[in-house]
Amino acid sequence: MTLKAIADFDEVVIQCHDAPDPDTIACGFALSRFLDERGVKVRLIYAGAQITKPNVVLMIKALAIPLEHVVDLPRPKMLITVDCQYGAGNVTRFECDRFAVFDHHRQEIPNADNLVIFPQLGSCSTLIWDLLRKENFDFAANAAVTTALVYGLTTDTLEGAESRHPLDRDLAEFAGADMALIKKLKNSALTMEDLRVVARALSSLQLIGAIGLLRSERCDPNLLGFACDVAKQVESFDCCAVYAPHNAGVKLSIRSSVRETRADELAAFITEGVGSGGGGAEKSGGYISLKALTGVSAERFITAKIEAYQSRYNVIDSRNHNVDFAAMPRYRKLPIPIGFAPTIDIFEDGEPICVRTLEGDIDTLASKEVYLMIGVEGEVYPIRKSRFEESYAVLPGQYSFNAEYEPTVISRRSGDKKSIIRSVKPCASKADIIIRAAPLARDVKVFSAWDAERYFSGKIGDYLAAPIGDFNDLYVVKGEIFHKTYELV
């Protein structure tokens, strides 16, 4: 279901879930403004208990959002649910002729062509923003919509801690939001009872290895991040997690204080197959659908997953390891066309830059000595110019990019954002490039020569590899990519 198709209806009702938070409200508001500009008669509604949360009340008033509380609803020709799914447990089901769903949670209802669901995104606001961009929506003339969507993202990702996709980070940096209002809204989120909820959560502590686990009662999800920020300061914790009931599932917030545990990886591990999770290295979060848990409580499930996570990985540091690469088989890299871009073709020499990709953000400096490679699946990684010249030959012609997300480079000083693709040229590996590699029999965390603080994860079936002549330049190649790009010597 596209936004253009919805705009063909004369009348549309947009429904938020029954406990409206800034994300669902922002999405409904943005869609209502889009449809209103196209001459569609729109109602924006919610059922359930009336809104009392101070920051949400202020958001609705400050941005003049036309949200109505309803008990009954005349049968609409088109009903759209945002940040929730028609017929699911967290939204009142109203009869309608047709419905459409825009959501970022795990799918809970039967498949249909009217569902637009992207659980890889940290907020539904990100989804709606991206769809509106593709329709050339005039955000500059709709500052209230921009502000609402950025605030919706902020609250649903615990101020970026749960950002799962580069589009989340792109929206967070999108120009035009009223950041003064957003700051005021963020500072209007707590009541005295909220503080009592946090205090009760902190008193529920249990220690699982070096990870602290806290249980909270049902509350605003942002309180989980607040409680986690307090708990992570306990000197015996490497990491802490707080969970609470939320809609038809469990909301989870995670904080890490050590380089060996990425908070986003732990969130993804806990929620794999039962929900969604992500964020950054130090802050993350996730959601678990109770329907996906079979015969086990959320507490027992989370506890078991944390125990499993702590025993799952080997840690390998490129600067000090005992991996026997000499005993591994030799592989030759196939001369498949890929891409490369000198960083100084994107930003000036010495500029601190962030490379934004699906795999995460990579920090480095623009330099004559640093190139960026784009692999066969659109993966991006840095390489020294000297290593590039040893290993690759530049090809004639144009580079053709084909992947889900176009990588971008951001200046850490100015915030300027530029596409890598405009600077990419084609290349292919030279025939004499030989590596040693072997499939992983156990999951690993690898600290590469490029970054001593952030590791790359490898799963069973991926390959641990290093070029002959420098076994400290080790790296992980996903199994499906390795078989496309290397052959046994």
C-alpha cells in the first residue's frame, strides 16, 4: 500500500494505538498533513484511556496536532493504523471497509498487500519520514511535522540508544526540527510516580555473571533508559538491562560499560526470533512479543538469553592473538568488480569522518592514505592505500551500486553529509592475492587493526581470515559473501 494509493480515497481515518506515545502520534500527524494537502478529508484518532502524560499533552498542544479521543467510530472506507497493527492487542479494533498498516514492530497479523512493516527500523517515525521524502513532501513548509517525527524517533529509540538502521540516524540529523521544543518535551516527561517506578525497578536487581538485570512495572519506556543509566554505574557491572511490560510484549533497555559487550548486539541476541532490537555500542534496547514466547515467562526467557550470550563468544584482538593462520587453507580472492573511494575525494585531508552503513558507523579520518571499499553486498570497510595498491587493480568504466542502503560519509566537525557513491570507482582484486582462512566453529568478537574499541562479530559459518604476510590484519567475512568472492587454492 503506497501513500499515493491512500491519497486516492476521499476520506481516511488514521488511528494511533490505545496508549499513544510520541511515535504513534507523530506518524499519524505526518500522514494526516500529507493527505490533507492532497484534498483528503482526514480524522486522526485514538481509543483507550485518555492521554495524561505531561510531555505527550504538551506535544499535542505545542504542535497543534488534531488528535481526537473516540469511543465509537462510524465505519470508515479506509482506516490506517500507525505504529500498531489492525486487530492487534494494543489497538481497539473498529470495523472498516479497508485498512492499511504502517508499523516497525514484528508482524503480528496475517500477511496482506496493505501492510507496510519494517521491524529493522527503530521507530515508525523513521518509516513515515522516509516514505514522505520519497513523495517529495515539503518538510521545510511543515516544521511541526518535522519536529514531531524527530521527537517520535527520539522517544521510541531512547534518545538514539535503540537506533537500529542508518535511516534512524539520518532522521535524527534531519534539519528543520524545533530542537528547543524537543528539549522542553524531553524535560517534561517525568512525574513523581515515575520516580517511584524507577526506585522500585532499581530494588529488583539480580546479577547474571557480570550483567545486572532489573525488572520494572509497566511504565513509559524512557524510564527504562533512565533506570539503566543509573544502574550501569555500579562498579561490578559490565552491562545492565531493564525490562518492563509494554503493549502486547516487553520493552527492554540495555547499557554497556565495556568494549567486549556491544549493547546493540546483546539486544539483538535477546530478541532474535521473538522481536527486534538494536542501537549503539553503549546504549540499546528492544522489544519482545509475548506471543512469540512459548511456555516461558519473559523473565526466565531474558535471563536464559543473557546467560547464553555470556558463554557464546571467543574474543580475538588483532594486536595480541594466538590464532594459527599458518595451519588454515589458502584462498585466492576472485577478480569480481567491486568499488573503492579515496576518502580525500569526499572530504578534505585530516577531516574526522563517520562512514554510515547498514553494518553501523565507522569513524576514521579523511586521508590520502585511507580508501573506502564497497563489497559485493554493499558492505563498506576502510583500507590503507598501500594495501589497496598491493591487492587491487583499478578498472575502467563506471561503478554500479546495488544494495538496500546507500552509504554516506558525515563530517564529525560540520555535520555535512555526502554520498560515497559519487566518488566510487570500480576495481577488482589482483590474481596473486592469497589469504589464509577457515570457517568459524564458534561465534567470535574480533577487534581489528582499524579499531581497538569496537569489534566485528562473526557467527558460526562465517570465515576468519588474514592476508599472507600479515596475520595481525585479521578480519571476518560473512559466509555467503566468502563463497562468492574467494576460491580455494
